[in-house]
Amino acid sequence: VQLQASGGGLVQAGGSLRLSCAASGIIFSFHAVAWYRQAPGKQRERVASISTHASTNYADSVKGRFTISRDNAKNTVYLQMNSLKPDDTAVYYCNSLYGTSDYWGQGTQVTVSS
């Protein structure tokens, strides 16, 4: 089982990025998926999640700016990030959950310059 996160990079404040989390070895449509982030010196926090039925939840800090979506045919979950702020700078991780099975991707760095 592998979750491959990609799409991070360096962007100016106000810009956009789209992160992808591609799964292999599992049927992603059976899994709830979440994006987490961890900034230096801070605890990991959940940014957004999407259920198997495509219900979504967002942290207050990203509501209205980030959108999580899934393409089950591609076994991929996306995180569209708009109006990025320097406080969004972190390593972003995707996580999938199915019963007691809990998988993590390797993380992708997002850096937002002011």
C-alpha cells in the first residue's frame, strides 16, 4: 500500500496550489481520506477530510480557501488551496482510513512567501 502525495512547492501569498494524493494497493473509494499539515515546531493538524460519500470537513483556518475532492476512478484525492497565506507553510500529508487500516503518505512541502 502506498500513498503518494505531490503538488507542493513555493508560491507567493495569495497564490494557489493543488495537492494530489494517489493511492496504490488499495481501493481508495472505500477509504475516508484527510489532509494534515505540520509546520516546524507545531503539532500536526487536520486540514480537510472527505468521506467515502464525499462529505467534507475543513479546519476553520482554511474554510473558504481550500477544497478537498476525490476522483475514485483515478484512486486520487486532491486538495485545492487558494488564497494561500504564509501561515499555510507546512509539510502536507495525506491519510486514509478504512476500519483499522490507517495509511500515511510521505508528505509534500508547501511554502508560502509573503
